[in-house]
Amino acid sequence: MTLGLQLSLALRYVFTHEQAPLSRFLSLLAAAGLVLAVALMSIVLSVMNGFDTEMRTRILAVVPHLSVMEAGGLDDPDGLQASLRLDMRIAEMTPFIELQGLAQSGSRVRAFAGIGVVQTEDWLLPGMLNEWSSDGNGVWVGTGLAEQLALSKGSSVTLIVPSSGSQAAAVVALPVVGLVATQTELDQALMLLPIDQARSLLGYRDATVSGIKVQLRDVFAAPSMAGQLQPLLEPTQYVRHWGFTHGNLYAAIQMSRDLMVILMAAVIFIAAFNVVSGLVLLVTDKREEVAILATMGFGPRQIAGVFLILGGIIGAGGSLIGVAIGYWVSVNIGGWVAAIERALGFQFLNTDVYPISFLPSAPDSADFVLVAVIASCACVLAAVYPAMKAAQLAPARVLSEA
């Protein structure tokens, strides 16, 4: 019996032979469950990929991949940059000053994490700035921090910063140039200001900075590169990479993704094994037809092959429909969630709790292929028992009872 003949017989069983109402209902229910499980797994993987992508493109666009720093301040940033520039793994570098303190607006006081920058664009992606004025001596405030301080266009904010090497605190009132909207947890405390203003607040000398921001061509090379750089630096200098501050968050995202793959694969297997009930009832309904096939020369293997092909057809069809639905939802889910948030006036993802303030989605064709393969294999495995049951039917007994 050729594979082509088996396939044609399988298609005939699916599309032309009548089934009992219960058998047909259970078959449709099993197929719907498989489609839903495949679609859900595709959506979940796309969302987890979205979190991973946004972590790397948004948070790590603001957080330095590597920071070469020195206790008490780095006095010769130009010389250090010249030596680091020889390393081809480095994409770009810029000096910065790191400061922390309190920001006050009216009666509201909040802690902030400030960064003194040469150019604001060196720390942000395009579209992250919402400019209010063109004052070159003003500060850029994260949207979350601005909301906490009730800042608006034309506002000023008072910064209170402990001075370097002194018990006194520097106090200065600066106009708010605009907002920084990274749509991440950084917006809750981030403040960018001109590097000269930051230097003045900390009492640094003219050329002194906190360190050099180093952005790498491969962000995941940061830990190994930090270990290689450290022996080449002065004893008072040290290297800090993004893993120190956000490594746990990235590891949590990866672990969550792996767990979701396992859980959703289990759901797919459960849905696929519902095919067993449908095929068992099909075998019961078609006992006479199976017996006739046996009298026509079909051996047990060929009869079992027909039902295995049926399982494969159900798995492939359910996988394709589920993947198509999953892709469609994955592409649009971010916009749908944003529309629901606007309609309800409520934000599901707040950076007080979550690393980003929107639901990301990044569909990956490799994930969809993986889901489809898992579902198809599960359905073929689920068809093994009904196929064996059909192969074990005794033709003479079945025909005598008909």
C-alpha cells in the first residue's frame, strides 16, 4: 500500500464519510482546542520576545553597556578614550557625570538619578525627547518623575545634590527643557542635564567626569570585555557593565520565556491528545469500513497508517490556522492594549512595577515554526492509540455483526 493511497483514504475519511454527531462534535472540539493552544503559544512567545527586544533596545540604549570609572572622578577622559578606541568591539564612547540627589517642585520632593551629558542625544533613541523649551542650561526630566513632581511646560525644578568631598549640599534651580520618555522604569527617576552644570553641582574640576560610557557592537560581550579591561586600567579605575544593574531583569525575562515555552507546550500536548477521543470514536463509527479495507488487502500497518495520517492532517491543519491567528494577534496586540488603556483611562503596565510601560510584541518566524512542529508531532503521537485500535479489529467478527 503506497503512501499516496493511504493519504487519499485518510482525506476521504475526513471529508466524505459521515460521522455520528458525538464523534463529529468531539473532533471539532479537539481541533478548536489545538488551534487555540497553538495561537496562545505563538502570542506568548511573541510577547516574551518583545520584552527581550525592548530590554536591549530601550533600557540598554540609556544604560551604558560598559562604564569605565574612577573613584573621586576621572581626570583624563580624553586619554582613556584614545586608548579604548583601539578596541574594535566598541561602537561609541562619551564622557558622563553621575549624580544623585533630591528634586523639589513646590511642596513635592523626589529622589532622582541624574546624568550629566555632553549631548542629550548620546543617551537616548530618536523619539524619546519631548522638548518644551530651548534653554541650554535646563534639565530633561523622565515622564514618571515629572508626573510625581507635577511639572508642566515652563516649570523649573530645584536640585539638591551632595557636593563631592564636602558635607555641604549644592542647591540650584533649573528650568525644565522637556521630558524624557523611554517608556521604561528609568522614567521614574531619570534626569539629564548639561555636563558642565553637573560638574559644578559636584564640585569637580574643569575636565573631571565620573566615567566613560562605552557602547559595544555586541551588548552580550560586556561581561567578558569588562574582565579583560580591568587589568589594563589604573588601580583606582574600575569597569561596571549593564549586568550589575539590569542583569537580573534580563535573566528573569529569559527564565520567564523558557517557563512559558514549557507550560504552553504542555497545553498544546493536552489539546493534541484530545484528538484521541475523536479518532477512537471515528474508529468505532467506521468499524465496517475498516473491516472492508482489511478484506481488500490492507494489512494492520496500512490501516494504522491511515489513522496516523489523519492525526498528522489534524495537527498540520490546526497548527497552520493557530499560527495564522497567533501572528495576526501578535502584530496587533500592542495597539489593542493601548486602545483599551485609553478607553478605560487605566494603564495595565506601569513602570512602578514593570520594566516597560506598554505591551511589546516581536513575532519571530522561528518560534512559529517551532510551535507548529510541536503541535503536529503531538497530534501524530496522539493518533498512535486509535491507529493501533483500528489495526487490531477482526474483519470477520465485525462483518458478521454488521
